[in-house]
Amino acid sequence: MKSFDKIRARAAGRKGGDEVIERLLGPKPDNAELASLPDDRVLSTMAKRVFSAGFVWSVIEQKWPGFEEAFLGFQPKALLFQPDDFWHDLASDKRIVRNPQKIRSVRENAEFVDRISQEHGGFGKFLADWPADDQVGLTAFLAKNGARLGGNTGPYLLRWIGWDTYVVSKDMAAALRDAGLDIAETPTSKKDLAAIQARMNEWHAETGLSYQHLSRILAMSIGDNYAPEDLSYYMGDGE
């Protein structure tokens, strides 16, 4: 495997130096801080990532105040008390993107968030307690128990919520392959995901870098070389 120092040096050379890289990396995530995260902010972020999947993110961002109003501030218990008519009417509510399947996912995920919260003393505490070196297990849990949280939606949810997450984007996968990891071009199999987790765990131990920062450096080291200012939004929360 190529050393991570060489990968970082290549990323710095592409982006204009170590100072630029440090700025793009942002603060180091602290999973323990999620213990106090309110359930409504978990469900709100969950819904935003679901509605953003396959859609123009900026449109969802602009409409989000309307989403907050329409979905009662994403308070799980309040939503679970609503009758079927409430959910039916949302399909014609102009404050939101009127996708019936994604609207239904909010109801299902309200049940999911509420159940896990009751079992663990808060969904945020559940996330804070999950081992940081088992992202594969956590994303599999989200995909199995939540609604429309499979694929990269789960990792993006964790990234936006503040959990120390790597996102296997096209560029990150290409960088891993270039470094010598034997995975598919689009790694989705359990074998490939386990190999990625193991490699990331090794680099995390060797470098002291967070998984998020490792992920960003990998993504910046290969592929289309976007200017740093063009990465500001995406590098704030993804690759």
C-alpha cells in the first residue's frame, strides 16, 4: 500500500499547499458531542439527506425552512401523533418537495428515531456510543432499520450530523485503488466495504487523523482538480 504521507503530499500539491488542505479539512469531529443532540435534529438531518438524494442539494437547502414548518419541526413524537390525513395532505404541500415515497420515509424514520431514542436515552447517545472503527456496521444498521438510508445516504447523514465519517465517493474509491487496495471501481460488496474499513482503521491509527479528514484528503488527491473555493460547500459535509 502507498503510504498516506504520499497521498497527502499529492493532495497538497493539487490544492495549493498544506495550509489550503488544513482549511478544507475543517474541525476534527468528536462523536461524544452527539450524546446531547436532540432527536428532532437527527430526524431533520435524516429527512434532508433523503430528500437531497438524487436531487439538486441547493434546492432542498433553499426550501428547508418550509420543510421544518410542514413537518412540525421534525419532532418525532409530534409527527407520530398525526393522522393519515396529515401525511396525505403533505403530498400537495408547496412548502416541500412533493415526493410521496420520501414523505412516507419521514413518518417511518420518526418511528425509527423514537424507538432507538427510547432504547438508548436519545438517538444522539446511540450514535455517540457506537464504536468509531465500525462505520460499516453503523451504516448497515441505518440501512436495515431506517427508511431510504441505504447506499451513500447513510454515510452522508452521519457526516452532516457530525459523526466522524468517511464517504466512499468516486474519487475516494479511486484513491484507495491507486494506493493498492484491491476493491471494485464502485465498491458496494461486503468484502470491499470491510477492506475499506480495515484500511481506514489502519491509517487512522498510524496518522492520528479523523476518518473524515482521511476521507477528504483521499478525495482531494485524485480525479477532477476543483478549485478550493468550489469545494467549500461539499467539503463542509462530503466529498
